[in-house]
Amino acid sequence: MIELMLAMAFISMLMLAVAMTTIQVSNIYTKGITLRELNQIGRQVTRQVQQDISSSAPFDIDPSSSTTKYISSNGGGRLCLGRYTYVWNYGKALAGGTGAPNIANKYNDSTNVRFARISDPSSALCANPTSSIDKTLAKELLLGGDRDLAVQAFSIARRYDASAPTTALYMVKLTIGTNDQQALETNNASCKPPTQGDGMHDYCAVNEFTVVAQAGNQAEGEQ
């Protein structure tokens, strides 16, 4: 009887070790898949933004200017590049809840924009920052679903060059991450340690992507 009990105890401990190892491997695999998808999509999105800036004429990004092509608010923003306009809502706005910013951008069917590239040759979406967006003209660039990717931060700065008045350099910083607010730090720039918060930490990932593009390389609208 004692030998049988010892054998059962050993088998139980072995099965528990196997189960714990399987769970750990699964968590690592899930985290790896999340990071891979985030980095792959982030590179694709920033490359597209870079290409669209390069094919546009220099544009005004001063929020106080009446001719600005960059609209920014706590809930999201818009960037009009001549042929295409980028429109987004920040993750906190999409998540909602107490203290969350208001949704900045909606489609004409009242659904929320995530991060979209929209055909907008006249830059009308920046001329009227509160206008709704025709969903048939938009292409969403980020995932919902299990990974629930969203824009967590966006900024653009112009680098002036007096020797080249027909061109301009722009630096774009785009932070993309999974949108589980319980797993994210307050500033949404990183994930909390696994010992903190109640979110799905294995699905949490945040990364900042930076690109520099020169506008004025070709006539606006050419591609």
C-alpha cells in the first residue's frame, strides 16, 4: 500500500510538472505570436505612411493654422496627405470606460474608426475635422479580434530646410499596441508586469515605430 501511494504521488507530481511546463510554453508561444503580428503590422503601416508622405507636396501641420493637414485631439486624429488621409482613434477612446476620451472619428454607419487610410484627394476630412467618414472609401490597417491592436500615440514633426523650399522632412512616431487597458500602463506606452493588473498579459505588446519621410519628391497625387 505504501509503495502504491508513493507511486501515485510521484505520478501526480510528474503530471503537475508536465501541466505547468505546457502552460508556460503556451504562454511564451502566445506572447511571441502577439509580438510578431504587432511588429509585422507596425512595419507595414509605417512604410505605407512613409510612402504617402513621400508622394505628397509639403504640408502644414501647425494645429493652430487654418490650413493645417494635421488634426489632433485626446481621442484621436487625422493626417491629410493630398491623395490619402489617415484617420484614427486612440486605444483609450476605443476601450471606453470612466475617464476615457471621446471617440474622435466615426464612419458614416456610426461605427468607430480604428486606424484607416482613406481616399481623400481634396483633404476634406481635415477641412472639416468633425465630419463622418465614408466607410466605402476607407481601408482599416489594424486588427480587431483576439489581438485588438490600436493606435496608442501618434506624433508628427516637420524638419525645415531653407535650402530646399519645395521639399520638407517629416518625422512620424506611431505607437501601436494591444488594447487591453487592464494590462497596459497608465500612459499606454508599455505593458504592466505580469504580477500587476488583471489583463491578458500574454496578449499584451506595445511598440513605437519611427519613420522619416521627405515630401515634395514628386508632384502631389503621383504614384
